[in-house]
Amino acid sequence: MSNKFGFLSTTKYSNVDLGLLVIRVITAGTLVLKHGWEKAFDFHTMATNTKLPFPDPFHLGVSTSLTIALIADFYCGILVVLGLGTRFAAAFSFMSISVAWVTVHHFSYFGARADHGEIIILMLGTLAGLIASGPGRYSIDYLLADKKSE
């Protein structure tokens, strides 16, 4: 039996770990640069904007809701990129984005009012995959892990 196309379905650790690194950096890097950056460096304007107030779905106060979103989008995004506390950081971001999709975007996916619903689903799916798989070998989590448990 010929194994000419075996490279197409390889599950060698280096390939899987490299794939996880790429997914972490692109997904969480996008989250940090597109959503986290504006919250981190324009927090006061976003918190005090009365014409277009930041959503406060649980009535905790705009500053509190914005702080939770800042932690999820900026700080947890950086942690996912680095692979440090990856599962926790991805789960925190997943929950924050889920709340935004439900309460602000109203599960929009199709139509003119979808407001980037497909991007939200891609982000949630990728974060769910990282929660399930962990960060891979190319991460700080891997360097800190107890090598005896392997």
C-alpha cells in the first residue's frame, strides 16, 4: 500500500502545534488589535460617550461592562497569543463575546442587520477549539507544564 499522500493527514505533534500557534496568534491577535486596542487606549472616551454609550447588558454600569470587555479583548487576547493561561483566557474571551453576540447583536448571522455575525461565530468557534485543545507546544503554558505528566 502506497503512502504517497500520507503527508496530507499527518498528525505529528510539530504540525499540530504549529497549527495551534498560527490559530492562536491570528485569532487572538485580531481580537487584540481590532477590539482590545480601542478599549485599552480610548477607554475614557468609550466610557463617557453619551451619544453612543457602550452596552451595559447586565446593568453593572458602563465602566464595569467596558472593563470586562477590555480584560476579555485586550489582556486575555494577549495571554492567548503568548500561550499563557490559554484555556482560562480563551474561556473568558469566549464568554464575553457570547454575551455581546446575544445581548447586543441578538444572535444576528444572516441579513442586512447581521453586523458581522459570521466573524463572531468564527471567533467563538476558534476560541472553543483552543479551550478544548489547549495552546500546543509552542506556548508559555507548555514551558511551565510539569514534564512528568506527559
